[in-house]
Amino acid sequence: MAFFEGEYYSFATRSHRSFTAVIPLDPPPEGPVIPAYTTGPYPTVYLLHGYSGSRNDYLTQSGIALWAARHRCAVIMPDGGNYFYVDSEALGENYGQLIGEELVQVTRRMFNLSHRREDTVIAGLSMGGFGALVNGTRYPEVFGSVIAMSSALIVEDILSGRIEQEHLPGIPLQYYETVFGPRDRLEESLKNPAHTAKRALEGGNAPRLFLACGTEDFLWRNNLSFHETLEKMGYDHVFWTAPGVHDYDFWNQALPAGLEWCFGEPGKTNDQGLPGEETPAEAAERLARRGKRELFTVDVTVTACRETTVEGTVYRELPFEGSFSGPLLSGRIGPGGVDRQTARPGAVPEICAAYDLIGERDGGTVRVHVENRNRGGRWKPTLMTTDESLAWLNGLDCDAVLEGRPQGPVVHIFG
């Protein structure tokens, strides 16, 4: 993983703003294998901190960096101050514009991030959960999904006047008017997530929503009320709950759940009963929603099984033979296609399947190398080229999904 600390001049806030970026440029080596640098474009999560927090909270208190490495996903964590990520007329600083427009544009220029809406997620906790909701639905053309955890959904309290009795200690009441503006103009403003959600829904491009809150959180009532508001307006969403309060013990459960909801579900078991991210049918449905099409289908048969034991660990090698077909390329599986399965007592098997696909294109031989690794139930597909003649494949946004089946795995590659 590559970590960057950045600062730039923000026209939205008329000040210098800082952010931390996690870029999966250099995946960690797996055993003796030296990995290649990745190039992107990377799916991206814009991750917002809470009130009195900082952009590095997630690095020190969560496993976001490890998740980003495993999923080959970039994470951008900005410093948002204590202004709920909304535009403030009183301050002349537009934190909503900063998050929903400027930061996305700036970081896409700095790094090779995907520009696709479906690859761009906004997430946050507490004040950051509010910011993710209000800006994710304010800028639905930018963000395809929103993850909001224990969100500080206080607009309803401000509108009802309840905030005067229930505001946080040490925060003067004038703060709320400075941030949110006059109460009589708040309900139909871009600072009210119920209003921005309704606008996005009526516009026909509402982002997917994942709400999470602990049942003992002091903001539970606010989140439950917002969930009910979304249900009344017909906004399809996920409301993920579990026992928990307003702390990282809960958020370290909710954040992985939300991210897997966005990018896949590694904990699932496929229809062969083996651990895997999703079945090919589920993969096809997910990728179809992302506008992808199937490039190849690979059918292989195990020709033999060699088993060795080294220091108590069982290694199984399963050579393949077979063919593949697709609209762009078809041919046979070359020698060297092998499934190496590591079985440790009490552990989920680790499987690495590798295929050399050899076919004819434009009168020449082309070769595609596909690898798929299962680590603790998480499939990590990689599509690589082993011949310069595959330049035509470069630039395609490809996913490979392996349906683990010892008697004949099937690989579906989409682009």
C-alpha cells in the first residue's frame, strides 16, 4: 500500500485543505512471489471523520488500509473540520462543495482513480455519516453508493427546537445557526439529508444507501427516524443494526459490512459449498448492473492430483486441461494451469488457481494469464497479460470470478 499526505488550496473553502490517501499501488508480496505494481483506475471511497476527529482516525483505529489492499481500492480521507460537511453562508466556506465536487476532481487529477459513478463511494461516521448522506444525495451524479454510520442526523432536532435541550456539552447554540443557517430555511435546503434524498429520488439517480447504527447509540433515535423517513418516501436502502454504542467497537463492525455491501461479500459460500465471494450468477448480475459484459468462459477438468506435506501443511496441486470461449478470444488452456490448495488444520483453505489461456487473434497467438486467490474465504481475482500482443486488452476494466469446484472450476471473466 502507498500512503500520501496531501495539501492543496481549496477554492471552495478559500483555504488550504489536507487529506490522506491510501492507494493500492503496491500489493504486499505473498510468499516468494513478487507482485507487480497495479495501475488502476481504482474504485474509490471518500471516508469522512466525525466531530472533533481527524483525517487519520481511520488509519489508527480501523482496518481500512488492510481492506483497501485486499480489494485494490483507493481511500481518500479529508480533513473536514467541525462543519458537518455543508456549505456555510455565515463563514463563506463551502464544505459541501469541497466534498462533493472539488476534492473528487483534485484527487482524480492526482491519482489514477476511476471516474465511474458506480466505483465512487462516500462514507463516514457520526458527523461524517451526516456528511456522507447529505453530499452523497446532493451529488448523485458523482457518488453511486453511500455508507453512513451512527450519523449525527440533527436537522430534525434543530427544526423541532429539541436541540436547545439536547445539544452536546460545550457547543454553543450559535454554532448550529452558523453551520446550518436560519431554522426557517433549513427544511428545504441542501443541508437537510431528507430533502437531498428526496431530490435524488425524484431525479431518478438516487445513490444506494447503507445506514448503520448501534442500538445503544445516543443517536439511535435519530437514525431510526431517518430510516422511517426513507421508507415513507420509497427510497430503497439497507438499515444495518447491531448492539453497540457510539465508538469504534461498533464502527469496526459496520464499516466492513458496508464496504462488502458495496464491493462484494467475501464471507459468502458459493453453490459448491466452498468459501467464495459470490456465485457466477451473482457476479453476472452485479457486473451487468455496472455495464460490464462477459469476455470469456473457461471450462477445465482436473487431470491429476499431487499432494505433498511440508511441516504439517498439506499442499495439493491440481493440473487442468480444457478450453475457453468468448466474443473477444477463444482457445485452449495452456500447460501450467494449476490449482494449488493449502490446507491447514482449523483454517479456511487457501486456493490459488492459475490459467494460461492461449488463443488466436488477428493472425497471431495471444496469451492471457488469469489468477484467482482465495484467502480466508475472500476471492481475489487478477487478470494479467503474459504477451505484448495483448495490448488490445489493456485498459479494459476486468473482473474475474472463480467458482471453486475441485472437479472442474469455471472462471467467468467480465470486462
